[in-house]
Amino acid sequence: MDPVPMALVLDLLNRDPRPNAGNPKSEAAQAPAELRHPEKQKRPENPILRKPDWIRVKAPGSPKWAETQKIVKAEKLVTVCEEAGCPNIGECWEKKHATFMIMGDTCTRACAFCNVKTGVPQALDPLEPAKVAQAVAKLGLEHVVITSVDRDDLKDGGAEHFAQVIRAIRKASPGTTIEILTPDFLRKPGALEVVVAAKPDVFNHNLETVPGKYLTVRPGARYFHSLRLLQRVKELDPTIFTKSGIMVGLGEERNEILQLMDDLRSADVDFITIGQYLAPSRKHHAVIRFVTPEEFKGFEAIAYVKGFLMVSSTPLTRSSHHAGEDFARLRAAREAKVGIGLGHNSRG
């Protein structure tokens, strides 16, 4: 197989090039979705709820956004922004914040919430680590997020490829801090250890939803496996920050969210992100409700009380949103916590 080019997760929002992608009621809009998600073809269509005002964002188009777009095109990166469905393209591109998606654009899973194409992936590109590193250096990124599709077809789930990308970035751009958002490496013994040994600054793996919703939302994954994955990272290297995110609006109950927070703290996770689920199409899991900004603020307050070093909880929060600024705050929070501990011990 020919290697696929790396993909860059940056949301084009209303600039989605697919026919009628901005009109979920159009029959033509469903054709690309069905081709991308053959497993969803026979599913009934779900109603699309009208988005409240707090979900709406300013369309991209600033000079800095255009400059970032120019660099992306010059590097011939494949954008999968329409797949990610992130509403923060204007803000992130203006700040030259980028999330690279490695190992192709085709996922071996078929989660009910996700718009990434499902199918048989192509072979890994052995030059991809160098390409990613070159792009990071050219963009002058202070903080970069690397994510990937699930690659259940690979013996190690792509762990060694992740490690190669991390090492290549360290070499090309030593001052850049690296955050990774990984798959779960389910049934891939030794894969996690390979990634952790490459020493990313932040290890993110999203739980995505509460355990009671896994069968309908994330059927290919296992809640407690994902939780254990995050816990194991800290056991292997306590210096690495750990992070996990969930979507709300999928029909979960408030008490389930609070229990999930407790589960993450039991796994010593440092950072939690909570954002509103937005359905990519009528064939995907329905949005059961839109959670209000006030409820998100409540989740943030509770999460801090439970002991998280960092919390991002807003309707438009996404795993990589404000990742650079959040990393600086996360590091400062740890330093403050260590300082308080040292001060307490010195008085003892």
C-alpha cells in the first residue's frame, strides 16, 4: 500500500468542502457521510436540535488565520477539520495552534459520536515523523498536540510511530512542549510503555463519556481499560501530566459525571476537559440536550474541589483547545502544589 500523508486536525467549520455539508437536512449532505461511515448507513436519522446562542462562534478569516492556512497548504498537509467537527478553528489558527493527526485519516473503530472516516487504513508513512517535526518547526509552535486514529490493525496499535514522532519533534524543535492524545491501545501489550518512554509532556486519553453510555457511544472501547491506561502512565512516569476529556449532552446523568470525576482522580489524572457534544450528522448519536454555560461552570467548580490541577469546562471546550496556555497553567499549578507541600513539611 502507498503511505498516506499526515493529517492536520483543524476545523474548517462552514468552509467544509463536502457538498451541502453545512445543511444537515439535505439528502446530498448525507451521501458523503454514508461513504465515510458505511456502518451507519442503515441507522435511522436523528433529529437535529437547534443550537443555542452560546454554541455559535465567529467564522474564521483573520490575517493570522490565513497565514496559518497558507503554511498548512504549502506543507501539503491533509486537513481533516471537517472530520473533527471542532468549532474553534478561527481562534486556534489565529494563534497558530495546531493538532496533527498521524497514522492516516481512516479509523478502525466506529464510535457513534465521531466523524472520522471508518474503514481499512493504509500503511504507515515512514517519513511522517520527519514531516510532522518539520511542520512544527516551520510553524514555530511552542506547544503541539499529536493525535491519531485508532489503528487496531497494527501489532502495537501505532505506539512506536507515536514515539518516533515525539523524538523527531524533540530533535527539530527542542523548545516545543509535546502533548499527545492517544487511542486506548486495547489488547496491545507493551504499547503504552513504548509511548511513555518517549516522554511526552502531556499524555491525554479521552474517556469520552460515562461508563453507562459506552455500549451506544463508544462500543469498541472499554471504560475501565481507558481508566487503567491513564493510571498506568503515572505509575510508569509520575512527571508526565495526564489528561482526559468527556462530552456531555449524550443523555448522561449528573451523578454519573461526578462519579467519572472521582474515577479519574483515583487514577491520579491531573487535567479534565468537559465540552458539549455536537452531532456530525443525523446518522450519528443524537444530541439529547444542550448543557447550559452555568452547568459547565458548576462542573468546573466541583472538579477543582475534587483535586484536579486543571479544569476546562465550557460548551466549546475541546481536548486541544487552548492546549498551549493550559499547559503553562497546568505546570504552574503543579509547582504551586509542590511548593505548598514543601512549605508544610518544613514547618512540620
